[in-house]
Amino acid sequence: MNICLPDAAELPLLRAIERAAGAPFRALGMAAIADDEPPSPAELTRYREAGQLLAAYGEAGRDGAPERPVGYLVWEPVDNCLHIEQVSVHPDHARRGIGRALIDRAEKDRPQAAALTLTTFAEVPWNAPYYERLGFRVLAEDELTPGLRDIRAAEARRGLDRWPRVCMRRPATPRRQPEATGTTGPTGPTGRTTGDTAGTTMGK
């Protein structure tokens, strides 16, 4: 799976992914979430220019068509943590580990982050329960950092609290040091293995 910063011309494709990934909310009586607009082109451009946007690409078509994005993630720094603002995977590519791979890659690319955080719907099967399987845990109210409190307040103003929402956190994975080879010197982070997961959208 190829995960990288998408080209500017691909940003409309990311918005289409989010619309498709949001459609299942309608069956849960959450039409307002299904109909919510994806991040605007200007917002995605800002994330891209800051290096806070990743896209996952499917295999090239048999007809020679190039790879197309099938999922994406945007993040921002919040209180020394990597805060996942949005991660969405197209339903046609669900349950292939794409959401997990995007999250793990974002963590690998920002090794200085103390942890990963996100906010999500508590009772949507592909939201909080999914992230718990990826190692996130729900934070109690007194554990919220100032930045997370600001995010939750902004979500409440947008009406997202019509359904229960939670903040979640996953500690950063300790970076393993390579085995000694008789010399010393600087070391860097290692890669991580990803497994199969369901495709996901966190909600807006």
C-alpha cells in the first residue's frame, strides 16, 4: 500500500472519499453527519502545505489507469500530541487495514509526538469501538487537555453533541533502538506493521 502526501490535483478525490464514507451514518439515524460537507478545498490545501495530510492509494487498474486515493487522514498538533482531525476510507476498500495503516504512518512521520488523540462518536461501531481495537482509550473529563477541551467546545457549537462523543488517546509507540554493532551514533525511528481493520470515518 502506498501512503504519501497527495498531489494538489487529487484533493477533490479526497472530498469524494469522505462523502462516500459518511453515507453509512444515514442508516443510524445520523443524516446530519452523512450530509455534512467534507473539508473544503482550502482546508485540505492548508493541511497539505503544512505536511499534515496523507493519502492511501489502491492498486493501479488493469487497464493501466494510475493509482487513485482510497483513504486519507489529516492531523494537527494539539498539546504536544498528534491529533487526528479526520480519517476516512472509501467503503469499497473497507476491512483492508487502510485506516490503521494511515494512523500508524502519521505516528511514524511525527516521532516527537507524546501521543495520538482524536474525538469521535462513542456509540458508532466504526468509530470509538474501532479505535479501541487500535489501542486508543476513552479519556475521562478530568484528563482532557486545554486543546482537547477547545476542540470539544467547537464540536458542541456545530451540533455534534446530538450524539455521544468522546476524546480518545493512544500513547506513542516507543521507538526501538537498533542492536549494537560496535559503533555508536544517532538512530532513527523504525517502521511498524499494520493489520486488517474496517474502513472508517471519524465523523466531522
